Amino acid sequence: CTDFQTANLLRGSKLKVQFILFTSSNPSCGELILADDGIKNCSFNSSLETKIIIHGFRALGTKPSWVEGLVQAILHTSQVNVIAVDWVYGSTAAYPSAVENVTQLALSISQFISKLLALGVSGTSIHIIGVSLGAHVGGLVGHFHGGQLGRITG
């Protein structure tokens, strides 16, 4: 299982993004999706809807406590792919540092979504769920995709 990274002020605020997949077949064990061809080599099901969860600012550099509960709730009610975006490294330290990483994070997520679209995933089947600063990131991702994604919840 892959879990969120932990960061602290001494490690800096450089953006390190991880995409962690959760599915109905393994709802409590996240699977790291590698940036290159990792999507093809994991349990991602391109025929299902995809929920992408983006957390916000993490002052203490810890995993957001609410992510696991949200993943479980989503997978309890529907059979979908749930991808948690771990950007704890880029969201830790001073708030202005996290804000500076928003555009680069949105670009990283947009590139990831472009790979999903290339695999045949329908843009309308993608639902972005952003919390706090993650909601701003989600809106920017939607902008980068020209409003063609299914839904954004902030």
C-alpha cells in the first residue's frame, strides 16, 4: 500500500506529486500510479468514472485526516476509480509557498488527466473534488481542460 508523504519545514516546500489509486476491490490500500506508463500497469479501470481528490494547505506536513474517510465513503456508494493527489511536500511550510505551487500542481494533474483521456477515459466521467486550496487547483485544472471535464466540486 502507498500512503501520503510527510513533510516538514526543514525539508522545504518543493512540489512532489503522487497519484494514489483506490478501487472497490482494494478500498483501504492505495496503489501508487507511476507517471510514465503506470496507468496501464495498475488496477485503474478506464470504463468507470474517476474521482480525483485534491487536498489543500498542510501547515504541519501531515496527511489530511479526512481523505481516507472520503475515499471509503465514495467507494462504499459507487464503483469508481478514486485517485488521491498527494502534494503534501508542496503544500507544507508557509501558506504563500503552497500558493506558489498551485499552478504547477494544476499542470501536473492536467497532464495526468490527459494521459487518462489518451487511454480512452471520457472527460465527462472525471469528477474533481478539491478542498480548501485544492479547490482552487481543481478550478484551474478545469480551466486547462477548457471546461470539458464532467464535474468539479470545491
